[in-house]
Amino acid sequence: MTGTLFLLGLMTGGLAPTTQTIEVPLTYVRYPDVEDSESPYSSRGELEMEILLELPDGKWKLPKLLSEQPLYALTPMGDTDHLFVLDRVKAGDPFFSRIYFDANGNGDLTDDAPIPLSDELVITGFIQSLPLDITLTVDGEEVPYGLKVAAFSEEMMEGEEELDTDELVFRLTGNCAYSTRFELGKHTYSVLLSDDDVNGKFGDQLAYDAAGPIADDRAFVTSGDLIFLTSGDRIAEFDQSPLGSKISLGGQIYSLEVDTKKSQLRLRPIVTDLGTVDLPIAPERLFLATADGGEYLIFHQPGKKVQVPPGEYRVAGYQLYRKDPQGDLWFLSAAATPESPFITVGKGASTKALFGEPFMPRATVPEATEAFARGKPERLEVEFAIAGSGHEIVTDLRHVSGNKTAMTLDRTGEFPTEPVFRIASTKGKVVAQGAFEYG
């Protein structure tokens, strides 16, 4: 995505680095109902809700339902679980045509009007709501919130007459954010907070999936909200990172707190008992995580040295901008795997982090398909990845600007052309060939 968002926010008065807590006002931003080609970039979290065939446990008051098999979804938003019900306006409708929602979270769906649906795309197997504005209770305080709802069956959209509930998708999409713009030292920062997990809260810090990745050479699976931050005039897609517990701006590290009740972003300087990490390159952003996953540190334009509290850290990820020999600009991001090493940072001591070049391409066969060699499955999966020197995996590699690059691009002009593969027998005969697909 190439759009940008002009930040709606409040300008504070020239804050300088200090040992005092910095309190920055936040502004609630509700995204516009209609967006055209000139619309600003908007970060919208998405949540695919678990679909239930039976009403979940609880005291619920429902309107009269007409579907032979209504569907239910229960999800936490703010301090309360909210119930959705997929139903039909007419019992004979081929697909769901009405969505009930316990907007006020009181367990009574009869005192909330059905969600208004959009008529922009009329196709069997698909419904979506108009933008929905509600009031949530978060930590005991009422706050505004915006969302959209959609339900669809790809099979029915492609012509199937019967609904398979196992492949039905019921999705919530965020329709709001918090933003601010403030001065700190020599820089002016623009910030956008996105509720990426669509639970009505904007301060959820990154958390690692307890199950871990499928394999040791895959990136960790994470959840939490996003923070977009730049010292430029506009925020763009590449300016995002998971929300962390600490952030470094202008070489000063702060604890990071989001308080939507008071519409405030708080930065508490950390100035004592720090150690130094030497970096092999100067990234646009660097991310460190503690061994237990309890701390996630964000470094904005850190240079080649960062100061951090003592502890054991892993390079959780980073973002780079680089120009190729022809002068075109490229963007690269990478994320840690379980193979990525830890470093120990001591008070007043220096240690070196390992990541980045040389980058090595690799193709692997997941363990689940190794039985192919024994003639078990009919299909073989091969995964292509690019790994850095710290066993991190490249998660994005994109052509940002310029038209002189010698690199062959894919049909979108954004990415390098897909790598090709060729599989040969032990006797050298080519038995399969083709190209990998992104994603």
C-alpha cells in the first residue's frame, strides 16, 4: 500500500530530553465513511471470529431468529464480551442477510438495532456492514470505538448453492485509531496507534504465541497492537512496528504507556544502569525482546549503538532502507526465529548484536511433508526464505522508489521477481520446475 495518513493530532510545545515523565495528548481518529484514490492510508486491524453453531453460555436475550441455523460469535471488546448473531431477514434467504450485535454489552440484543448493511456489493455469499460507531467500556471508562463487520463464503461467492459453515469467514475490522504529533529534542514525531487485534484497546503490547512457530527456522507468531511512528511529516505503511514496553527516540530510551482513558501517551525516561549494544548496521528501526518475552523494545533510527537496561535480549527484528547501485530505494524487514541468538547486556558494559548481511536464500521441505520421500502424500511442499546472519527471516523486501534498478521486478513492480525452482532426480533428470509464490 502506498497511501499515507496526515496525522490529526495535537502539537506539544517543543519538548526537550528530560528526566521528567513526558505526557503527550492523544486524539481519537474515526476513519471516513467513503475513501477514494486520494484517501489517506489507514491501518485497520482485523479479527476473524470463531463461529459457533450454538448460543454460548451466558444470560442472553435474543430477538426472534428466522434462520434454521443461525450462527454466533462471542468476542471481548473493552471490558465486556460482545455477542454477534448471523441471521436472515427472510427464512428462505440463501445467505445471511441480518447481523445482530450486543453493542452495549448488556446481554440483551433486543435493545440494539440490527447492524446496518452496505449495499455496495450485492452478491450471494457476502455481506458487510456500514461503518459502526459504538461506545465501549475500557478499564471502567466509556470510550468511542469504530468498526466494520463482514461475513462471507468464498464457495458461495463462486457459485456453490449450499453453505459450508466450516469455510465461512466472520470478520471484524477496526475503523479508528489514536494519533498525536509532538516535538522532542531536535525532532518532530508523528504517531498513530492501531488496535490490530480489534479488542477495543490500543495499548496491547506484543505477545508471542505460546505454541511458538511451526518450525525453528520460521519467524515467531505474535499478537498485539501496532504503533506507527516517523520523524517525517506523514506516516506511511513502512513506519509500523508492534507496540512495545519501551521506545528509544533521539538516543534516549523511555518506558512507553498508552492511556486511552486520559487520551494520553506517556514517556518515562530511563537514564541509569544502562548497557550498550553495538550494531553491525544502522537500521531504520530495531526491535529487541527479552528472553521471557515480557519486554519489547523499539529503537527509532538508533544509529550503530543503542543503550538498554541490563538483561538478556534477542534481536526480535529490524527494518532497513537501502539504495541499490542504480540509486533506487528498497525496504527490508526481518523477524527473529527460535534459532536467533540471545545477547547479555550488563550495566555499563558493551556487547555486540549479530544480524543482517550476509543474507542467504534457502529452500526447505517442512517436516510434515518429509513423508513424501516414503511415497505417502501426493503433494510436496517446498518453502523459500531469506535468512540473515542472526538466523532471522526476511519478512518483507520491497522496491520503494526509482525506475533505474537492474533488479528484475514482479508484475506489481513492488517486489523482486519470484524465485524459480527446479527439482531433479538422482540421475539428473528434471522432474518438476516452476516459481515460488509470495505469501
